[in-house]
Amino acid sequence: CLGITSLKNRDRSMEAVQQCLGNANILYLSSGRAALWLFLRTVATMRPRRKEVVIPAYTCPSIVSAVLKAGLTPVLCDNNLEDLGFLFDELQEKVGDKTLAVIVVYLYGIPVDIDRIQTLCQVNEIFLVEDAAQAFGNTFPETPDMRLGLAGDAGFFSFGRGKPISILHGGILTLKSNEFYKNAINLYERINGCSPIQGVQYFLSLGLYSLFSNPRLYWLPQKIPSLNLGGTVFEPEFEVSRGNDLAIALAGQMIELIEKDKKIRGCNAKWYSDNLKGYQSAGTRLAPDYPYLRYPLLIDDVGLRNRILEILVAQGTGATGSYPTPLNELPKLNDVLMDSRKYNNAKKISTSIVTLPVHSGVKEADREKIVRVMRQVSHAN
């Protein structure tokens, strides 16, 4: 797009992604959800009688968008409170002969216990998909040679805002087998490329994002709701293209810094873990020095959590909540999912979660301010 990067530069960046992930079967699209859509459309033709895709009840609503766009039916399953992945006993009940795929989500980059889910999927001939949108470059603690997003039949990553590689555009689909790759590329080659107008829009968006990435200006997007910077909404229709050449060129350069960035995030996570003992919900099990995208803190006392979050946000600390409710309680999804069941763990996560910044811009004074505010609010309570 815009003639800024050449096909040669795009290919070079794709090689960098392949080397980083250790997988040659990758495709670059306009977003992570576009990558998920591509895989679901591909395997739907392989098993046309299977129409259901099981997803966590608490996760990003864009997953629902991709499932619906692929002509499939999302089926919700409650989360667990240990690693925020699936509640396994319920997952066993949700899968059946109508299940096409199960999507494991690594919320905030947290690795989940995937082995028994993988076995369940294999026994039932179900495709296992990993949503590693928030976990690019992360590995399983027990098997550090295995990266998140590469254990299942397919995985996808996002380069959207707030992700480990944050360039506002693009997603990667990884495919385990050559058969999947061959089938997917037949559909991929029929997808449009990036138009010149989209290239201009991306260039302008990148400039705005660079401005608002200044920590001193974090408050500004919140005063301009129409920008929706940092927000994730349910969009039934979304762009699917082969992606912007400028964006993948930027991603290729940023991959060189991913290990350094992970080290910083891991150090900040350990600092929070050491200094916020007593705040984390007893059932949550997190490695103290893992490179989470954001450090997730589940505070059991909802009233206390709300007061802490309100002050942390008001003081521009970079702390945030997360998705406000389970998927079936979101206004735009209630009628779409037609699921009135109560997902207790998903609800608990939505009302207790506080996520803390761990990125390279976080300084010691920033962390100390967060802890000081939390202690002051707790004592006042």
C-alpha cells in the first residue's frame, strides 16, 4: 500500500515471523479475527455437518464476530479461576458430534493447561484453535521450547493496539499441518489485498496512536469516546484482507525486540506479585515472573475493587478493568447468542478483574504509585 514497502520487504518480514514462531505455515491477514475466520471457513468445508464452535464465556467479543462470519454457531463454556481458561468439566459436557472446533484463549497472555483439552479434542475429532492474540512470543512454563499458538491445529495472533506487537493492524494465522495450509491458502489467495485508501487510513491512525502512546496523554482518548482507542466491541461485519504491507514491515522490525520486551514484562509482573500479596484471589494461580501482556489481579471484594479501579484510572496509572460482562450479557450479543445461562466464574472475573501495566514504559515510580493507591483505598475501606 502507498508504495512505501515492496513485496520483497513483505516477504522479508514474513520470514522474520516464521523464524520467531518456528513455523513455516503462516498467513498474514488484516487482523487476528480475520485469521480466525480464515481457519474456520477452511475447516468448515472439511466437516460441513459440524457447525458449533466452543468459546470461553469470558473473552473478547471479536471471537464471536469471526465465528458468526464463518457461518458457524458459538457455544459458550464457563472459565476457570486458576488460569482463566476453560472450566474443563463443563467443556467436556459442551463438546459433541456437532462441535467443529474449540478455541482456547490466552487472556492477558496467561498460558492455560492445554494438554487435556488437546486430548479431548483429538478423541472427539475436533479442531483445536489457540487464540494467542495477547500472547505473541510467550511459551508454556513447563515446556519453554513450545510457544503459545503452536500446540493446536491452528493458532492466531493479533498486531492490534495493546498487543505484544502493537501496530494497529494485522494478524497471523499459524497452521500445524501442510494439509490445513494448502486448503487455507486456496481461500487466502481469493481475498482482496489492501487498497490505497486503507493504506492512507492506516498511516493516519498510526500517527494518532503514536501521539496517544505518550504516557502523559493517556487521559486524552478517554475524553474523546468516538476514538474508541483501547476498546473492543462486537462488530458483526469486519474487514478481511491480506493485510497492509507497511504494517507487516513494522511487525518484522519489532519482532527483533520481543525477547527484550518479554523480559521487562516478566520483571514488572514479578514486582507486582511480590508487592501485592493479599490482593490476588486465592484461587488464581499465576507464575510470578511470567511476561503477561498485562498483570491480571482478581480482587474478591467487588466494592473494594471498584474503588481501587476508579482511583487508579482517575490518576492515569494505566490500570484498567477488562471486558465488562460474560459474552451473553453484553447488550449487542444477548440476542445473537440467545443464551440466558449464568456463567458464574466468567461473571466473577468480570467484576473482580483489574489489569496493571507491565510494558517497557512502566517505571518504578509508576508501580509504587499503583501499590500506594491500593493500600490507601484498602485502609480507608
